[in-house]
Amino acid sequence: MEVEMYDLSQADRTGSARAEGVSLAPSAHLRRRNLVQKIAVNIMRAGTVVTVVITAGIIFSLIPPTIQLLGEIGTQIFGTSWAPLFIPPEFGLLPLITGTFVIVLIAMMVSIPFGLAAALFLSDYASYQTRRFVKPILEILAGIPTVVLGLFGLYFVNPKLVEKYWPIGESVGYSALGAGLMTGILTLPIVASVADDALSSVPRAMREAGYALGATRREVATKVVFNAGISGVVAAVILAFARAFGETTVALMVAGSFPKLSGNPGDPMQTMASFIGFAGIGDQPTDSTGYRTIFLVGALLFLITLVFNLIGNRIILRYREAYE
């Protein structure tokens, strides 16, 4: 028995559908879905373009005044005294760089160990109820205004702790140690929250495999889970570092505005970000030397942060783990 095969063209099928009263045009619901999808894609594309344009605008706004000032001061930026707003001006950046790194180092000594300990506790030790109670507290701590932490550091940490218990030097009411401690408290929730999310995403099967091999809970948490989530942990540290590096209010209120080249954390210091906040209040004439120093310090701050972010991204890409 032979079966005859018919090859209907698109025109034949369309004509047949019309003859039967069936419309092949997209429905109104499908057209709305396609329109919403196009709008969403265009919004995301515009957001990406705006982000790139803003970043490029920041870079190009920093370059001309920085180059102009460097042409005027030359090698003075390698000096040990920073007083660009005084007469005669001095442009040695070393006090600002030293003060910035001293405060950031103290902050990282506070936020990294305590933040990672909190993340390990929440991801592998805390019960469900404890996690529900502690996690929002960390989020609240992250939302405390920096001026509140600055006031706490100025009126409690410096006079009650640093002046009484720091044995080196003579306290004058401001200290890099107090600013570092407050910045560490400021960045601790960032480390704890981001690292907790990374550690919690490690598959349960990896934990169970560790227990099956006879590992204790501590060994599983520190040697299995921590190593598996190391890329997220590094990301948390990089975010905290960038936040501490650019912190202005706490450094300005607690560490003071005296650019002193010193290795003693009990001394007042000035960071790059706090100088920008101090000098950028609008009392410098436009296109003056003091005005251009703001752009010089901003460019240096941007460059250092960019370098550390690039290093962090390389580490993240190298140790990234993907789980299905």
C-alpha cells in the first residue's frame, strides 16, 4: 500500500489556516511579553553604558589637573611633608600614604579575623534560629551611618581606650588607632556577610564527604568549606579593603587632619580620603594649586584601589570553584 506524501508550502499552509479561520499572528499576550523583554534588555544595556561612561568620566576629570600639578611640583611629591594649603606649600605625599595604610591595616586586623570567624560560625555552626537572629544584626551594623561611628570613636574610643591604654607617645585627642578600630567595625559586616554567603553556597555533599572521612566539624569548616569558598572570601576581603581605603568621615573625625609621618598608631594622622574631604569643602579657588591637589590625591587613591582590585580579581579567578 503506497502512501502519498504532500509538501505544503508556507503559502499553502497560511491559506489553509485562513480558510479554517485560524490566525497565525502572535497573540496580544505574547506581544506584550516581547515588548516587556525588549524594554528590560534596553534598560540593562543603558545601565551598563552609563556605568562605563561614569567611570570614564571620573578618570578623564582627574587626569588634566593631576598632570598640570605634577608639572608644577615635580619630584616634591616624594617629600616627607604635606602642606599644600599653606605658605610656602609642601607637596610630599608620604604622610598621607602612610596614614592611609596604617588606618587600613588596623581596620583589616579587626574586620578580617572577626568577620571570617562570624562567617564560619553562621555557615557551619549556628542553628537556623540563631542564624535568623544574628544575620539581620550584621545587616543593621552595616547600615549604621559613619558619622555615628566617628562620634563614638572621637568621644569614647580615643579618650577612654587609646589615651588610657596605649603606652607609646602622648595622646592629643586624635589617633590613627581609634580611626582604624572604628573603620574595622565599619567593614566587619561586609566581610562577615559576603563570606557567609560564599561559604553557605558550598554544597552540602562536600561537608558530608568530610564527615564520612572522619573529619571533625572544625576540620570540615576550616579545611573543606573554607577552601571551597576561598574565592568568595577573597572577594569579601577586597570589598572591605576598598571600603576602608575610601572611608572619609571616620578618618576625618577620629584620626584628625594632621598629616604626620609617623609609625605610631597613637598619633593623629591624615588619610588621602580625609584630605579630600577636608580640602574639598569649597574654599579653594578654582584652578588654584590647592584645588588641583584634590585631584592629585584622588587620582592616587583611585590608582591604588584599582591595583588592589585587579590583584583580588586575579586571585578570585584562579581559585574560583563552580558547583552545579
